[in-house]
Amino acid sequence: MRIDRYIAQSRVIDLESRDFEGALSELLDVCDLSKEKRLKKSGLLSNLLDREKQMTTYLGNGVCLPHARVKMKRPYLIAVGRCTEGLEFEGQRDYPEIRYVFLLLAAENARSYLYGLAALARVFQDSVQMARLQNAQALVHFRKELKSVFGGEGRTPIHGHNRFNFLMLKEAAKIARGSKCSAVVVFGDTFGGGIDIGDFFKGFKTVLIAHGSSEATHLQDGVDAVLPIRSYNHQRFSQLRSAVLIGLARGVFKNTDRICCIGGTPQSNQFDSVIVVDIDREFRSLLVNRSDVLPSNILPEVVERVLGIATELAVEGREGHPVGCLFTLGNADEISQYTKPLILNPFHGYNEEDRNILNPFMDETVKELSSIDGAFIIRGDGVLLSAGSLIHAPDYNHQLPSGYGSRHAAAASITSVIDCLCVVVSGSTGQVSLFRKGEMLPLIDKSFVRR
């Protein structure tokens, strides 16, 4: 979803109100709802305020994202307001920190609504992009910068490589041809301002790995696919495993592919390593009988989101303390036969859209509930069904390395019985592991140390 297509300059304003209700009213005024016969400002304002009372739409970094599905002809409508003094809302402490209000209205039949929310959230979580918006003083400059940020413009890619980078790219192409690779993977975050791959890898399927908010995630000439990795982990081989897994789920890679990977330390502007990976050999434990790496009922985007949250929990913990947790994905009806609740279900009674793991407002909720013993049960389309669930699957003959606890045993057991996927975060080591058909694949190795 291209957010910049729905940002009109007339709907980007400086807010005069100091309270949240007044700010929403100003934004609704510039939306020109007169063209939508079924929309009334008073009813829409009331719905937005009611939603805000139930669950805050403050995302952090000074950004608030009120949103709603409405009956209108246009797929999306966006209005943006700046408030340098902050806002007030029913005495809540976070609102004085708000500097930007992004109002998103989506038609009831709009496609990719949750993906649109996630795309907005990725930009708001990028400190570099937010700094660009903060540095725009005049409204006319803010409007221009806003359009360029969401359109993927504004940074100048590195078009010229130094002699060493040129040599690394040239030799990587030779290695890819000599080892009969079918694809080349480039770590885009090696370069801070984006990367120009050129025609070094002509004839190969070229894939770019980059953080979800990176400028490199915009498809460019010479690149066949981009795999955004939402992760704070800078271990390249761990990132590569996650990216290959997502690539397999999306159909970017095949089980039989051999890939040549070139990368370097993030933001160093210098390539320093070339790796050749045989997917079938690396993922042999998960690719039994050449079957799909993911169950057919699990969306690849859901796996990406869960892996991102799991990695952040592994790196950050919660409030400075290590956190371990277990996510089960797919075939929720069958999984429910082997689970029982340890606590009252915190997701019961909420709309499915509000409790979908793809919804960026669920991140903090999931992280907060991760400290509770038990597993998250997630449907294949991302809907969170329960938290704090005890898994009591039969103990099949799965073998785990010594030192792994009940979470890993539960994940191995349930994936042996049910065609599902599990992601486990170890509370003691920070290791993130994927379980499929009773087999374990570490995505972040035990040697990873929390900082």
C-alpha cells in the first residue's frame, strides 16, 4: 500500500486545539466529508473518541494514529495534524507527548487495511525518518517532507562504490556463478542511504534484505524482491535464516535454491563477507519430504510479524528483565484440543481486527502478556485467540538438546501432533527458535547476548 498516494497537502495542517477531541474535529473538517452521504462528522467523531477510551492509539515517538473503518466510496482518507504543544485527553499522561496526529479512515471493503496500519507504524518507529519530519519547521516544508518520507524519497542512494566494495561485488558474482547459485541475496542495511546494486548480478534472481522501515525496502532496478526484516538483531546469519524462511513462505525462494549472500556491518557502507547457503541443507529439518515450510493456512505476513515481536522480546526483554514466551500459529481449532487456559482469556470479546497480530497496536499488548506463563494461540490469519494457554500434547519421541525447558518441549510436541508452527523465545538465553513437525531451527543462536 502506497501511503503517499492518499496524503493531500490540503489535509496536512497545523492544529490550533490543545485537546484531543478538538484536534480530531479539525482534521475531520479538512477531510471534506460532504462528498460522502453516509458519513456524518458528529457520529464519526464520537466513534473515534469511544475507540480512544477503550484503547489508546498513541504509538510513541510523539505520534498518535486514530483510525476507523467507515462507509465511504474512497478506499482511504488520511489527514495529518502537527501540535507542537502536545494534547490533553481525559488526564492521560501520554497525550502531552503527542506532536503528530495521523487520522486514517478506511472504507469497510478496503484491502490491506491492517497492512496500511503496519506500514505507517514502521515509519513512525524509524528515528531517522521521524527526525526528517521534526526538522521541517514551516508547514510547506513539512508537507513536502511528509510526502517524500512515505513515498520512499529524500535520501540519495550510494551510486558509486569504493574500490573494495566494487571488488567484493565482482567476486560475489564470480562465486555465485562458480557455485551454480540460483539467487543472490544482498544485505541492504550495510549502507545507510540505500544501495545501488547495478548490473553485477545480471542473470541471477536478486533479493534485498532490509529492515522494514529502511529506504532499501523500496523495489529498485536490478532487484527482483525485497524481504523486510523487522528485527533489532544485527547477527547476519540469524537475519539470513529469518529472511530465507519468509522467502520460502512467499515463494521468492524454492527448496532447491542455492543462494550467494553478500553483506557487511549495518550502516558501515562496506561489504565484508560472502556466504553460499544451500537452502535444502540449511533447512533440512523443516523440509521433510520437500513439503511446504509453512502450513497452507498461515499467512507469511503473520509469520513475519511474530518473528519480529519474538526477536524484539529476545533483545529487549520486558522492563529490563529477560522474558520467555511461546507462540503457536495455525490450525487453532485442532490445537484447542490440546490446550487449557491458565488465566481468563484477555482477548475474549474483542473484534477480530482489533486483536490481530498484524495490527501494530497489538505489539505492546502481546509484549506485556508475554510475561504470563503459557502460550499465545494465533490463528493462521493473525487473530489472537488466547494467551496464557497450557499445552498438553502427547509426548511423542522428539529429541531436544539438553538444557531446553518446558516451552521447547511443548512446541516440539504440539508441532508433532498438529500441522502448525511454533516460535519460542528462551527466557534464559534469548534464543529464538522455530518449531515445525517436531524439529527445531534456531533463528538467533545461544551465543547471542542480551544488552
